[in-house]
Amino acid sequence: MTLGLRTDPITLEVLRHRLEAIGEEGANTIERTAISPVVTESKDYSCTILDRDGGLLVGAGKIDYHFYAASSAVHATIATHGESIGPGDVFLANDPHNGGGLHAQDVMVQRPVFVDGERVAWIVNSAHLMDMGGMVLGSWAPAATECFQEALRFPPVRLANRGVEASDVYAIFRNNVRLSALVEMDLRGLVAGCHVANEKIAALVAEIGNERFVEAVEDMCDLTERELRRRIEALEDGVYRAVSWTEWDDEFFVVPCTLTVEGDHLHFDYEGAAPQAQHFFNSKPYIIASGLVGEICKLLAQDLPFNRGAFRPVDLHCPRGTIVNSEPPAPVAAAHMDVAFNAAEVGMRALMMAVAATEGSPAAQYLSGPTGGSALATHTWSGQGLSGMPDGWAMMDGCLAGASAGNDRDGTDLGSWMVAANGSLEMIDVEVAESWYPILVEFKRARPGAFGAGTFRAGAGCNMAYSLHGTSQLFGVMLGMRERLPLVGMAGGAPGAVTEFVMHDPANGAGRIGGHASDVVLQPGQLFEFRCASGGGYGDPLDRDPARVAADVKRGRVTFDDARAVYGVAVDASFTVDRSTTDTLRAELLSQRLQRAEPPVSALASDAIASADGQPSQPLYPGVVQRGRVAFSARTGAPLAVSPAHFTDGCPVLEDRRSFDSGSAVVTRSYLDPGSGHVLAVDVVPDGEPRAFTTAPRRWTDAPR
Amino acid sequence: MGGATCIGVDIGGTFTDVVLSDGSRTWRAKSPSTPHDVSEGVLAACRLVAEAHGTTLEGLLPTVDRFGLGTTAVTNTLASWTGQRLGLVTTAGFEDIVPLARGTRVSVDGWLVMPPSLVERERIVGLDERIDRDGAIVRPLATGAARQAAEHLVENESVDAITVSFLWSFKNPDHEHRAVHEIRTRYPDLLVTSGVELQPAIREYERATFALLNAYVGRSLNGVDALTGQLARLGLRVPLLLVHSGGGSMTTDEARRVPIRLAASGPAAGVTASSIVARTSGVTRAITCDVGGTSYDVALVLDATPERRTRGDVMGIWTSVPTVDVKSLGAGGGSLAWIDSRGLMRVGPRSAGALPGPVCYGRGGTEPTVTDALLVLGYLDPEHFLGGRMALDLDGAHRACARLGEAIGMTGPECAWGIREIALAEMVKATRSMLSTRGLDARDFTLITYGGCGPLFTTGVARAIGAPRLLVPALASVLSAFGAAASDIRRERSLPLSVMLPCDPLILDDAITTLEAELTKELDGDAVAPINRSIHYEVDVRFARQRWELTIPLESPVSAATIERLAHDFRAEYARRYGEGAVMAGAAVEVVALRGLGIGRTVQAAFERTALVDPRSTPAASGAREVLLERTQPPRPVASYRMADLLPGHRIDGPALLDDVDTTIWVPPSSTAHIDAFNSTVVELTV
């Protein structure tokens, strides 16, 4: 086998290890010098090594979301400063509209690496800083309608000029951010990490020579690209579509994605996305690409080095002026959160459908519901801290949504992600949180309830409550997502839990707090509670192993009643399954579903069905097969649709409508196997919206008549 | 302590090693380990070493002044998940904290999964009680609640042991002590562990897992108890000393109290022995590298003391056990080479293990390993492997490398060269990471290396990271056993402080008084004579709210000047590691904890010093092997020497290969090796 490379395969592998070692050194330096718990406890930081033009070579640290954003930052710095960039320069940027990272708090500290007067690489260190100024502590201001209100915005500027610290910039920084002593310490940790990595990269390049280094890293990226293309090529060509909505109170902002798989290329089209809004969730294409391509590689290429080669077989269309490609003055403090996570999720749901439609795909072992990124329940507090001085923090435990189930396993609790090589955010010890912040935690647990039910169920999100302890009041800003529309499951699994913020008041009882409320005051005697959302289940809950249901009952996750109603499982007081009652219950539930369901959209022509006889069976969706031009239930053999119609067109549909006091409503539609009443697929949409997923491999749409 | 007779035993997975020292000479022996009954293997090895010494086991044991043991008993319980069935009693509302494992997720086959939980959720009972950050009681614990919880766990859930761990119990242990007392009174024979008794420090998850781990492995020492009995019957008159994970020795009584401290006994013994090597040879900063069949273990020795960490994971469970900080990588002699989907060569983490082992062992292996590559390249001598006891199949190794190389357009030797380079790159990466997490500079370090194929790689590691020197101890192949024969009793106690500098010196002085009393009592219990004791103090310091601390020695008594110096020393060390730019003027400096280290100097084995001979008497090479040093050049002849022929003082210029019975040392071009007064081989690298 010839690889057509300029660098021999041994040198390439050795070089990769050396670059990874340097990235790790940079990342270690950040963690050991930073102060903010977001960095040290939640590990929200990264060290990225890039080529001389800003192309991603190696990323280190737990947040791979940063890596491509780092690339984008360097591109902007080069465009801004061009020839004036020299050895010893350090750049800072934080404005997503102009050279920055994922949002204003994720500052990008960038240092070019020079060897013999030639620029050979870049180091970019990024971390979530506790505050970058603006209307509210933490710089997440739901009330902001323009980016000018949100935070101090740095275009690419110098923090050091040829090795001399730009004290003016530090002074502007200090003057504009809250808790500046702490935040500056974190910023300096990033600078320190840059210096450490710079020295090592320079020594490495000097050893092997500038030209050979440049060639070798190109080869390294080419190999990732080539192998990823090969894997994409194995996927079934066609069009796969998923739609989601980002919420703001009762408003729904559509995030649609149409994936076209064509040969060795993936095209994600976000045409139809809602126009940019006066809410902080407006995003940018590089941010969406950063999240989406990272996710693609977790599914298709965990074993490949993640570098700029991974981005080449993928392109995105994000129409200008929409929430996926906003322009100033759109607020962007959560540019990587609500909309961006939704965009990555719909992209991945579409890709999962392509995998499910591909015969013998190696990625099929990872089929699972959507990741939990768009279901965060973060919130920030400010007030007088334990030292008597003003203090504030983001409650990162609100990021711990439950994971969607996989095709052969339950979702993990407080997990969000299921398929990945590295864990992500970690939770903060209760004692550490209480020692830093003026609160007393009442409980912290995996949220109980039969959410995300399925043959395999979703994991639980974090459920935590706390009251004041050591201060007289705290002011809160909620950054909740998915209060109304839960994450869906896959293959007939039920949707997950939605995010809930609750204030328990001794006088007024429990009251819900809106997901984007920015005027929350926590008073003595009150208890603040948040319940994180979760992903969806996988497969019909009535197929779940009754012993697993009984175990969930014993652990207090599911009640006896839910075990019967949701899973059709009878569990007795000693937590043993009553087999015969369970069989009866399940049969009853199935027949009730078919009785309650609306009839299918269209009847099937019998001659078309007959044409499928003797045709080979190919996968179309989990539980659904294609024979000739007809889709059938794999379980019962019941015909579902004739090409090119949507396979659910022949399914009886169960509709459940949930209205909210504030006016909006969402509809859950379960598409049933007409032969048995089992659920084949579940969809959740705002009231009045059509079906939000389509799987249309070309093999199906172009099936010969 | 010259003249004392010391035995050190290291029970490994495959072999039990033993070292015997009479103060002027050492003997060593190896015997297969016997996992079903550790005594059998230990006694067999001891018999062999007694014979080598010219006596019998029964004759030897009564004369032994010290018997040290490194044991995998606890490690095995964890590795096979065969510990006690546990119940946990904790604060109501926080029952999920242990199963949730701080949100840590590990990747297995591409999926993120939860780390193993030592206790099932249904065997965790929450009690209504609460203590706050200042130790004040927010909600009192009702009398009888803990007893009822224990009755439920024992009667309905059939637990073998119960752990109690409440929030903030280290600030106010009243509730936890009462709960433990109630349970112990109700079930006097039940094993009950307590977070605050074992680990009185902040972070509820680590404190609980530490207590749970101790309960989980609570019956693992039965085999050691049986061995103690047998040795006593055979005439041993001194108590057994066990090597603990913190790099010192402990009595069996202490081991029974905190058995989890034996979890990393084996690796700790090796690093401890290295620290003795370092002290003996005057090395202040060392990186220790143990290259075995399946792993590369790297650790640090600073000021002749192994670097420890106060928290980390034990078999995937994050906890706060003081442990010699060993980083382990799946790359060793048995690691397999393979071609990945990009067409690039990779090495490990899959290993050929003991069976089939490398292709050249001729036991059915077909895929090339690191050892096969070393043979093909000429580093290993096919005729004299293991002192000639095992013939190596050179042709087989050649064929395997050629087969693999074909897939990527390389010849067999080129492929072998690549395997060594890639394994080396991974080892370098792990070593660098070890230094960088501490902000240390490799140029100040000597590599101390042991384990079968260590010295063939570590000269390369040293060169790559910029360390100027490599040292291979005389007892490299049985170094862990030597560590068991030679480590001091080491007791460690800490107090959480959380005070900002500058502080009242009395705060630290009072804490020192408390620790001194505790350590003195413990060393009394270990029967260490006052003259052999020393107690040192150190503080963990950081900028307020950082997660990681720097450890700074503290002199006692503490004065205002000491406090000033402490803040200064911290800032200076911080700037040295992370750069001046990382230090911010005015940032608050916090003393997080005070730690007391009680050292009980024991009768112990030592390296013997030998007079140096004239370097000019260095013997001629015993042979030469063709070694492929550069991929693009033909193999060149390299002189080989028999270690047995080399005496302290002898000096050899690289390139050269020094063949010992169970290892070979690679002396690269433009470097020089010499044998020092303690029979260690020192390779000086010119940068």
C-alpha cells in the first residue's frame, strides 16, 4: 500500500505523539494555574496547537468544542494583523462577531510560534472566564438585545508585543470585568500555558526543520481526511432531515437541518433557520461547525487524530442573518449554547439516520438518541459572598443533563454525552461549593421519574436544591433550555424530561421560574431547585426487560405506578416482577394504543406491496426495512409505505398535546407498527408543526417502480 | 545499621522476588507466584535465597532482623472485584453522590460509561442530619437512626460491611462518631469504616470512597495473616513490615486498619527502592522508569523522596489515598504492533501477555511485539537471553516484522525500527506529562530505570526529554523486593486548615502540636524507638480557590518570619514552574492543609559500597552485534560486554550494549557508561 505521503509513516506517528505531549503540557499548565472553578473543577479549558495558517493540528483539554473555534480565532488574527505578527506576540480576542471564541467569556489567547524568523505554528489557549463585564455578572444577560450590552468585546488585540506585556490592555480588562483579581489570574494561566507550549513547539520544529515540519503536519491532516472520507463513502447516499426548535419562553425558533450524503462528502444545510433574534443565543457558522464536526468524529472517527483534515469532507450552509449566522448587533453571549447545540443535534440526528439506513455500518453499534447539549439548566448567582465582598458564580452542575439511551444500554445519569472518547464536564463537590458560595445544599441527586422511557431508558439529569447560608440574598439569572420541547428518543423511545427551575417559598409554596428569567432573587427561607432535562429512550418501553424496570423501582427511579403505565410491568412490594400480570398489561397497552390512534395518512396499494415479494431486505430505520420499493415493520412484517413516501405514512399515529399556561403547546406523535401497536418512532414538535424527521436514502427514494 | 540481616519480598503477578542482605552482600531469587496461597510462593522464593546464602530457611529465619513484604493482595481484590458487599450510611439527600462518581465518565469501546461503584444504590441509606461549613449542626441526628439503617442493611440487604460518611463530618465529627458507635454496638463483629476516622478532609466524595474502599478490601489480608503465622512457626522473630502505596512501610496492624493503602504496594516499593538508589548515589531529582512486559510506569523522586499525590484513582475510583504518583502506560516488551485504518503503525496498548508472548519466544505468537523488534534490530542477543536459558527465535521475529512492514511498504528491519521509535515516543509522552503536570524541567533529572527491557529504551527517553543522565541499579530486576527490605516506616497525618497568608503563627503551631501527638502515638504503636524517629511537616499552599497545591516544607516552631518565608517560597516556586507572568501581584495565598510525616527508621538493607578500580582496566568487549541504529543506514557493529565482567570504576564509551542476566543496557553513541561504587551503571549523555 502506498500512502502518497512525503513523510514516512513512522515519523508521522512519532510526531503526533510529540505534538499531543506538548498540547497536554499546555493544558496541564492552565489547569494548575487557573483559579476559577469552571476551569479547575469543571475543566472548561483547552490548549490547541495549530499550523502556521491556523489550521487545527492537535487539541488538548476536555472541551473539543474549542478546537475549531481556536482555528477561526487565528484566521481572524492573521486577517487583522497580517505581516506585523512577530515572535513574542500574544493576542487576545473574545468577540464571536470579530475574531473571538465560542462566546465572550471563552477568551482566545493566541501565540504564534516562530523558528528562525519564520512562523511555523500557533498555540491557542482558551478557558471560560467567570466574568467579562456587561450587564450582569457572568456576562450571560438574557435581557440584552444587542452584543454591546453583553460584555467587554475584544477584537484580536495584543496582550504582549514582541515579548513586552501590553499593560494598557490588561488595564482595560481589569477596569471592565467583575472579580477582576480572580479573572486576571485565569487569563494569566492561559498566557502561561501558551509560553510553555511555545517553547516546546519551537524546539520540536527546530529539531526537524521548518520545511519538514510543515510537510509532515500536512500529511498528518491528509491521512485523517482520507480515512474519514472513506468512512463517509460507506454511508448510504441520500437526504436525511431533522428539525428542532430553540425556545425563548413561548417563542419557538426553528433550527432545521437537511443532510445530504453524497459519495465521500457530507453537506449540512440549515436553510430555513429562524431570522436572528434579540436573544443571546444567536450563533456563528464556525461555532456550529466546531460543535458538529466534533460530534461527527465521535460517531465515525473516534480513533482518528482530530485535526483540520476532519473538517474538509464536511461543509455547512448557514444562511446569513439567521440565528445560525448572525451579524452585529445580534447578542451572542450564548452563541455556542441554545441554537448551536440544537444545530449540532439535528445534524447528528440526521447522520444517525444515515447510519441506521446503511447496511453493516460499523457506526451502527453507536446508534443512540441525541446528545444533551441543548438541554442545559445553567444559572448564575451574584451577591455578597462569604468574605463579605461581592461574589458570583455560574452553577455548572446545571449542565449535567441525563444522556439519551443507546441501542444496547441505558443512558448515563448526569451524562449528556454517550458516545465519546473523553468525559466532559464534571460536577463540583457539595462541600467545595458550600465552602466557596453562601449556600446550603438541601439535596443533590439523579432526577427521579420515568422520563426518556424505552427498551433502554435515558439517564437522569442533575436535580439539586439549595438555600441561602451565609448571605442575606442572591440575585439569579436563569439560562435554561428545553423547558417545553424535550429531546426526542430514537427507534420508538420516549422523549426525555424538560428543564425546570422551581422556587419553594414557605408562604407561597412552589412556583416555577422561567428558563430565561434574569430577575430572580433568592431570599432567606426560600429553597431554589433545578431539575435538569434528559435525553430520550431507545426502542419501545414495552420491550424493556422487566427485571430492569423492577431494579429502577427498587432504586426509587421509577414508581410502581409508572412501571405499570409506562412499561407495562407489574412489580410487587418485594420488587419482584409478576410475569403473567406483566404479559397481560403489555398486551392491553398495545391494543389500547391502536384503538386510540389516528389512522395512517395514506392507505397502501396492494399491487405495490406485492412487488416487494422476493426482494432483499435492507435497513431503512431501526425496526424498519426496505424491500424493493416498500417499507415494512421488521417486527411484524406489516407494510408501512411505498417509495418515495415517508416510512411513517402507513403508521397509525398517537397524538398527545401538552399545553402551557403561558399559551404555547407541544405535540408528541408516536408512529405505531400497524401490526402490533409497538412504537416505531416518536416526534415532538410545537403545536401545528409537521413531522420533524425524514430519512430518505437514495436507495429508497429512487427505488425502481 | 550494618550487619543486620534483611529480607525483602515482592509478590508480583508472575514471579515472587526475594532479596536477602546481610549488610555487606546481597543475594536474590525468583519463584513463580502462587495466587491461590501466597505463602507457598513466598516460602519457595525464601528457600531459594537461603540456599544461595548457604543455609536453610529454618536456619536463616531466626537470624532475620527485618522481613519486608510488597503484596498484591489488595490489588487483586480490586482487580477481580471480589471485595465485601457494602452498605453506605450517609446524609439524606445525598445518597446518589457515590454512584454518580462526580460525573466522571470513562470511555469503554467508544461509549462513555460510569466508573464502577463500590456500593449499589439500593444499599445506600440517607439519614436526616446536617452539619454546615463551620461545623454547626443544622439538623440533629436522631438517636437510633443509624442503628435502624444498619439493621435494614444487614437484615434485608445482607451486607458484609458498612461505611458511614456524612457531609462536613471533618468539621464536626459528632454525628458520624455517634452513628458509627451505634452500628458497632449493634453489630460488634461487622466491619464498619468511617470517612472522618480515615480521611478527615474536605470533599465528601473522596472521603466516602476512601472509607468504602477500606471496607471493600477489608478481608484481603487473610493471606498475609496466614503467611505471618507460617513464618513465625519457621522461626521468624520479627514482625512483618508491609510496603504501602505511599512509599514507606507499615505494620500489619496498621494495614488491617487502612488496607487500601496497600493497593499500589508493588509499584510503590520499586519507586521507594529507586529513591534509596538516588540517595545512595547522590541524585537529588530522579525520574523512575519501570519497563515491564505490558506497561511503562513512570514516577518522580525529588530530594530523594518519591513524589506522592494525595488523591487520584484506585482501579478507576477517584479517592484521596496518599500514593506514590505512578503514571502507567500500556507499552512494554509484550506490546503488539499493528497498522491502523489510516495505514500508520501503532504500538500497544494490546499486549501479547505471557502467552503467547512475543513471536521470538516461540510459544505461538504471530504478531510482532516490542521485544521482537528489539531482537530484529540487534539490541537483544538471541543466544544469551535470560543468561542463555531461553533461546530466541530470530527468524520468527524477522518474519513477523516483515509481514507487518509489507502492509505499509517497509522492510522487516525498517518495521522493527519503527516499532521501537513509536514505543519510545509514547514513553516520552508519558514522561513529559509527568513533569509538565508539576511544571518541572527535565534537564535537572536523572532517569533511574529498572524492569526487563527498560534500559534499552530509557536512554532514548532521557535524550528526548533532555535529561543528562541515566542510572541502572545493580538490583534492577528485583528492585521492588529490595524496596521491601529497605523502606522506612512512614506515617502520614494531615489537618485541613484553609487559612490565608499571612496568618497567626499560632494556628500552624497548634496544628503541629496536634499532629505531633498523633504521630508520636502511632510510632509508639509501631514500636519505633524514639532515637530512630523523625517527624517532618509540610504545607499544601495555593492561590485561593485553585484546585492544585504546591507542597512546601515547614519548619517548626513557626514564627512570623517563617510565615513570611512560606509565602515567599510559594511565590518563588510558582513563578519558577509556571513563569513570572502567571503570578499576579496581590492574589491571596491560602494554606490548605498541614501534613506531618512520621518516619521510623528501621533496620534495613543498604547498597554496599565497593572500591573503584582503575578505568584503564576496563575489560575488552566480549563480542559485537550488528545493530540497526538509523533507518536509512545499514546496521553497524556494536561492542557488547558482559555485566558480570564489569567492576565499579570501569568505563565504556557508546555505542555499546551491556548484557546482564535479565536485562540489557543500551549505551548510545556519544555517551559514556561507568559503573559506580554501588554497582549501578551510570550512562552520561552528551546533549
